[in-house]
Amino acid sequence: MTEAADAFDRPQGGPAARLPALRRALPVALSVMPVSMLFGVLAARSDWSMLEILLVGLLGFTGSGQFAALPLSEHGADFLTLLLVTASINSRYLPMALSTVDRLPDGAFKRACCAHMLGDEAYASERDDDSPGVVLRIRLVIFLVWVLAGVLGAALGEVLSDSWLGDDLNLAFPASAVLLYLAASQLKNRIGSLQDDWRVTLMRVGLAAAGASGLILLLGPVYFWGAGVLLATWLLGRSRG
């Protein structure tokens, strides 16, 4: 068996342990399919090759970053500009990654792959008591569906008529709705771990929301993400036991 295959062989537990993780990951993965397919369609119509779309999904794995790169590439932006814009948008994953270090599996290859596959939907689906095997399965399912859906969208983009994709068609809605539901579920599940009085916690939430709104006005709706996530992590993290 190769090293790559060894890295993903039954991280922990048998089929009974894998099933709950798949049940949690599949609905979320299906919800991001329309978003990734839309990117594939638009990228194909912007003359991106199938290989480029596949590599962006595999190496970039960022919905917002990939969509931001599309208009920049159409206007002739160089690779460094695309890299800086994508990295700035993806900076919001840094505090997420730091908060999930203890959930990563053992072994450098597994840990690197698992960290790379961290996304908003996976982060919202995971729990503090999840084993490394469960975390790896959740992230892997969502990651593979995203990458394959992008390639499928690229293939469809070459055959679909322009009239099928109107300006009022919002393919991102399913993923946004599911992410909102998962975020609410995470808040509900973690209320018990709060060590502050509920009024203090509510004040911290208000400050985080006000700070994010101020950063949007100051930095714009794209670049506020990194600072906004760091601010919210600092404020809300102090309320947890």
C-alpha cells in the first residue's frame, strides 16, 4: 500500500464509526455543490481550462477566493495579484485552524491534508469532542464534492445556453442557508461551555457584530474578513471555559 493510501486508511474505528460522520458531512457537501458548479460554469466561460479549474479546487479550495479571482483574471491581473487577493480572503481560516489543532489526526501527511481541507462548512459541522478520524472524514467528503462539482460545472458550462443562467439565479443560496443553520446549531451546542454570565456574553456578541460592521465600512466587504474573524475570535473566545 502506498504512503498516500496509508494516510487515509480507517483513521479511527470501523464502519459504525464512519457512518455518523458521513451523515453529517453529506448534506453539507450537497449544499455546496451548486456553488462549486457555478464557479466551474463561469470559469469555463472565462476560458479557464479544465485542468486550471481542477487545480484551483484542489489547491485553493475557497469559494469566495475562487469567485474573487475570476473577474481579476478576466481583466488581466497577474498571478501575484490573484495570490494576494485570495490569501487575504482566506486569512479568516487562520483562527479557525488554530482552534481545531487538537482535533487533527497524527502524522504529518494526515495533519497537513486535514488542515488544508478546512472550510466554513466543515468547521461549522465539527464538534469539540469529535475524534481526528471523524474530523478527517467530514472534511474529506466536503472537499471532494467541492472539487468534483467544480469540474462538473466546467463541463456543463461548455454546453449550457446563456439563457439558462440569468442574472437573478442565485445558486449560492443552498450553501448559505445550510451554513446559517449549522452556525445556529453550533451556538446552541456550545452555550453550556460558556463561563461568563449570559449578559456578559451577549455584550461580547454585540461588540463583535459592531466591530465587524465597522470593519466593513473601513475595509470593504471583501477585506474585512480577516480582521473581523480575529476580533470575533478574541471577544467570544474569552467567554468559553
